[in-house]
Amino acid sequence: MTGIDAISTARKTWKNWAGNQWAVPENWVRPTNEDELVDAVRLGNATGRVVKIVGGGHSFTDIACTNGVLISLDDYTEIVAVNGHDVTVQAGVRIGALSSALEAHGLALPNLGDIDVQSIAGAISTGTHGTGLGFNCISAAVVGLRLVLADGSVLACSETERPEVLHQARVGLGALGLISEVTVRCEPHFNLHAVEKATSVQKLMGRLDGLIRDNEHFEFYWLPYTEAVLTKSNNRTDAAPTGGEGKRRLEQELLENIGFGAVNMLGRKAPSLIPKLATALPGSGVTEYVTRSHDVFTSPRRVRFLESEYAVPLDAFGEVFDRLRALVDTLPAPVSFPVECRFLGGDDIPLSMASGRDSAFIAIHTAVGMPHEAYMASFEQIVDDVGGRPHWGKLHRKTETELVDLYPGFDDFRDLRDELDPDRRWQNPYLARVLGD
Ligand SMILES: Cc1cc2nc3c(=O)[nH]c(=O)nc-3n(C[C@H](O)[C@H](O)[C@H](O)COP(=O)(O)OP(=O)(O)OC[C@H]3O[C@@H](n4cnc5c(N)ncnc54)[C@H](O)[C@@H]3O)c2cc1C
């Protein structure tokens, strides 16, 4: 075997993490260097097949799906260069491995989402974010990209070289090119002082504005059918780590173990019990610890779920949250997962969900196997009233005709797409829906 055959496997089914999306690609390719990436793209051209790249498979939408040529970058994960705070990596590296490698150089990404198993390219392609009004999504740290274009040529973009391409491609939805390398601007490695507290909706709402502004990274979870709220406040500290026992965090208990794991298991058998089970969940006390930043930002998710998340203007948060709480009581199927609320500063990235405005991110979840359509559709109606923007990697029903009004830079993005991918080599049903043909 030579060339592309050597890195291409026979037809087999690809599935995402949640198991709600799958594909049976004609070619499933695992390149190990950039020449092989280019070969895989040319294979798509030669056979007329759509080419998609899959990172960690952690999107809930069909954004990464194709039955054509599927490229996995799991063998393309090296650190390429470290220049001061700017680190260039191969695009398949997972956030967890990247964070460990950065730590070895005394560096860290400024902000992360709540898991670390996405690839860096997959994470930035959908605008993956954490929380913190003074911070932005991960894509905002990107200062350089190498893109393999649809014709197999390679385009490097940075703050000085084709900056207009960099500007758009930081959140590119996989629609502009195959990201071969990513350069991220890091900050010196830091520890976070994490404080996790149980409180009530009423107490929290009176203080929310201060908490969002006074903490570097603030978020909270609301437990449906209850007044219970769990808050997380994370701030940079020079203090040394307090040790591994601090890892026993409320969120992990809540999402993975005794709490919602049990609620979901029992709730699947007897849905009407869910509200009662939720009120019985543990929800008191304070957990406090110091450890390295990426261990605070991220944690494993063992209970599989489906998720929808919308970004709304920050000042619309209170109204949306109140309406969502009222909605939950009216749903035909009970909700067995907490609602996650995060806050992020506005940025200048055209397809970032926080583009041009400080934003609140509200995420709703249902366990795999439980009904989710009515909940997510009603949630969409609420956020529609305040110009909510869907997370590109999480379940939503938006189409290009609605999205064009939500993003001032939407048409500029589509113009760049016309220039870089005139034959729609990266097109799949998801991109056709959200960007059009
Ligand atoms: C349990 C869980 C927790 C999550 N938590 C968060 C969170 O805290 N915050 C948040 O914002 N999101 C979160 N997400 C969503 C997730 O971060 C995004 O969907 C992200 O895009 C997944 O990254 P991935 O590497 O799995 O990419 P994939 O889902 O595999 O791909 C996503 C997109 O990126 C494209 N892509 C991948 N690699 C390349 C490349 N090299 N070149 C061009 N395009 C490429 C794909 O084609 C696709 O369009 C979560 C998802 C799950 C399942």
C-alpha cells in the first residue's frame, strides 16, 4: 500500500460522543503529516466526495458528519514551535494534552470550556468557550493558522499575513479549510482559587451582577424543580495547590455520580419521579481549593447527554432565565439535568456567539434516551425573543435565513467562503442549513 491507501481504512461507522450523530464515510483517513493531509483533500477532489475533518467528535450537531472522506487528526498532535507566549501546534491535539504540554513550558490558555477532550481545531471551529466577563472564547487566543484549502494548496494566515482570513477563520465551522496548524497566544501558567457554593435562586439573582463582574470566571447551575443553585467562582492566585482532595467538587458529584447519574437512571424508568428526585439532591456547603487552571476549568463527563446552548445579550439574561424556569414546569417530559449559565465578554470574531456583545450563555441538557425536542424547541422560542445565537456545536434548529440577521459579519464570512471553497468541498447538510449553498 502506498500514499492515501496507507492511511485510509475501510468503511466503518463514525459516531459522535453523545451517539446522536453518525456517518459511514467512504474513506476514513488518519494523516500523520501535512503532505498526507493534502493527499486526503485531493482524494476528495479526485473522487468528487465531500471532505470533513473530525476532532474529538464532541459536537452534538451533524457539523462534522460526512459519508465522503472523513479525516481524523488523532495522529497529528505535536507541538510545532514555542515562541515566547505563542505556541504552534498540530491541529489534532486535544485540549487536555495541549494544556499539559503548555504547562511544561510555563504557559496556559487563558480560558477553557468545561471539558478537555476536544481537539484544538474542533474547539475553535465552533467557538467553544468557558466563562468570564473579562475573557473570550478559546478562538480569541488564536493568532495564526495554517489552512489546507479545498484545492489542496496551503495558506498561512496570521496578524500580518492574510489577517482578514485569520479574522474569520478563528470560528470557521469547518467551512473555510482544513486547519493544519494553530498558533495560540498563551499566558504564564497560573493556578486558580476555586470556590463552589450552594445557594438559592432568590439570593443569587440579587447579587448576580456583582458576582459576574467581581470574579474572573463565574458560572452557576440551576437544578430544575428546585430553588437550588450551585455557583462556581474561579480566580487567579499565587497560592500553591491545596492538593487532590479538592477535586471532589460539587459539579462532579452533581453531573456524574450520585446526583444526576442516579436521577437519570431512575428517571428513565419513572419520569414522573424526576422533580421529587431533584429536590432530594445534595445541595449545601462550600467547596474551596487551589489547583492548576486547566484542572479547575475542566472535568470529565461520564453521564451522556444532549445539549442546546444559546448566547443572549448580557442584559437579557434575567428575563430569559425567569422564562426558562417557568417553562420547565409546563413541559410534557420532566427535565433531569441542571441548567448551566455562563458569562463572556464580547469579541470581534464574526461568527463567535459573543461577537460584538457581552453575552450570557444558557445551556440546557437532557439525558440520552429522554425526550428533548419539546424542551429545546420551547427554549429556542424564549431566546429568539432576545436575539439568541445558538452554539454551533450544540443542538439547534436555526437556518441561514435566521442566522444572517443575528450576525453582522455573516455575509462577509460567506463571501470568504465563496473565495476559499467555491466548489463547496467542505459542504455537508449542517453547513448547507446554517450557511446556505
Ligand atoms: C460533554 C461535552 C461538554 C462540552 N462543553 C463545552 C463547553 O464547556 N463550552 C463549549 O463552548 N462547548 C462545549 N462542548 C461543545 C464542544 O466543545 C464543541 O462542539 C467542539 O467543537 C467539539 O470539539 P471537537 O474537537 O470534538 O470537534 P468536532 O465535534 O469533531 O468538530 C467540530 C467542527 O470542527 C471541525 N473541525 C475539526 N477539526 C478541524 C480541522 N482541523 N480543520 C477544520 N475544521 C475542523 C469539524 O469538521 C466540525 O465542523 C461540549 C461538548 C460535550 C460533548
